[in-house]
Amino acid sequence: MATLTVSKARERRHKRVRGKVSGTAERPRLVVTLVDDMEGRTLASATWLQVKKTFKGDKKAQAAEVGKLLAESAKQAKIESVVFDRGGYLYHGRVKALADAAREGGLKF
């Protein structure tokens, strides 16, 4: 039996999760963007490029800032509840920081 590479294993986990997790207009899927899978459209998004230039911090702090921005743009789009999709990554580090900051910003998942 062949061993999986790290990227192939992540891709495999991601496919498994995506088979179970789907976003709707009422409860979109959160993957750094908010996606309505029924319509195939992005409802809200946030990137590191939107964070202020004066921000100093490590990558976990950057992910937390993006999570806060995402929660703000979700509020503007009148979205309160989401389904979290970690994309096959382990739930720690930057993924956890983004999720925690989005929760603090008011998103429920």
C-alpha cells in the first residue's frame, strides 16, 4: 500500500469533509469566505490585504484579524450563523485563531 504525501492526505480529508458540509443562504459555509453552495456564490469575504498596514504580529495574529474582518462583513451581509469548513487542515494554529476570532465577532457555528 502506497503512503500518502501530506498534501494528498489533506486533499483526501477535505473531500471527505466537503461531502458532509454544505452551505445554504441562511447558513453559509465558512472557508475564509462565506459561500452559499446552493447558488454557487460568495456572500462575504476577508483577506489579509484588508488589514491595516500598521498591524504587527505573527501569522496566528494575522489570521485572527482576518476572522474579525470576516465577522464584520458577515454582519453587513446580515449573516449570523455559519457552517465551519476547515478545508482538511487540522483545527489548531491559524485555523483555530481565525475561527475563534470569527466567533468573538458574533458568528455562530
